[in-house]
Amino acid sequence: QKEVEQNSGPLSVPEGAIASLNCTYSDRVSQSFFWYRQYSGKSPELIMSIYSNGDKEDGRFTAQLNKASQYVSLLIRDSQPSDSATYLCAVMGKAGTASKLTFGTGTRLQVTL
Amino acid sequence: EAGVVQSPRYKIIEKKQPVAFWCNPISGHNTLYWYLQNLGQGPELLIRYENEEAVDDSQLPKDRFSAERLKGVDSTLKIQPAELGDSAVYLCASSPDWRPSYNEQFFGPGTRLTVL
């Protein structure tokens, strides 16, 4: 089992719709969760971080965390063609010198006109 | 605020040659990371520095890879000798702190290495 799993996609949504990206993780003691956006040929760009159960909203983005189900998601409202990119889910384990950020393989999102 | 700076952006070398990558983190960020990203994969950690100390280098292939972060600011990652399988994007990231609640990591533009 992979430590962080994402559907590779592509996930295709029409412009203006809600895009829902999902991620599951295997380490129950994970504490920090991040979503990165990566355009083709570019480096990952941090768009959301979430540390506690529930929802966190930032503009058109909402991150949702459910630690009991080991599940984190990203919703993008009013999707725009400029949102077309690969979205990477990243999870950090417990505090300590051994903690590290583990990435999923990413979900490719295509927003169609 | 300036972001993470990396150089070079692209590097093409022949196998068995040495190569070095340089990274300057965001000012004030004590934690620095080197990642490797293959096509279609997420970044994979190679080494993490807290100031000048390498606190996690378990994924660094030490027979050919080395890294340093003198004075706790800039860092250099070296490969000697390079192999065909080392072709990838090498990413540098920095964060204010290693603790999970302060661990938002910001990436540089990366160095795309091609080994022929």
C-alpha cells in the first residue's frame, strides 16, 4: 500500500463547476496535510495546508480533513481553465526529527471550456 | 519576498561526469530540503537540513550523492559520478521550521538534469 494515494486522473470538469480531488494516507499519526498545484514543467506551488479535522476555506479552495477515515480532499469552486494542472497531496507524520513530507503521485485536473 | 532560488535551471551531462546544484532558500527559513522528482511522480525527499545539520539523509544514495549547507543558508547537492537513472528534476524547498505546524514548504524552480 502506498503511503499517500491519489487517483492519477485526468479529472475533467467544465468551467464553472466544482472540482473534487481526493487523497488517502496510510500513517494514522500523520499531523499535517498539504495540497500543492504543479503546472507542467513547473515546480510545486503550495495552495492549502490543513492540520485539524474539518474544512478550511481559502478563496475558491476548500480543504477537508477526516483523520478517522485517513482522508483529505480539495474542492475547487468555480473551476477555471487556469486551474488545469496536477494537484499533489502531501502528508507529514508525527513531530520529531524523523518527520518528513510524503507526496502522492498527483491528480491531473483538466478544466474544459 | 524572494522565493527559493536554484541554479542551474537545466543541465545536460554525459554519464560518469560530476554535477552540482545550488540552492538559496527563502530568507529566514532554517529548514532546507532537496527532493528528486521523476516524471509522473511526486517529489521524493533526498535530504533535510536544520540550519547546517543534515537531520534526515536516509534516502540519499551516499555512494554517489553528497550535500552540504555551509553556514546554514545556501546548499549544494552533488552527484559524482552521474548515472543515466539520475535524469530527473532536482527540487530545493525551504520552510521556516521543521515542526509540522510550521512546515509549509516552498519550492524553488528546480534543476532539470539530463544524463546522456
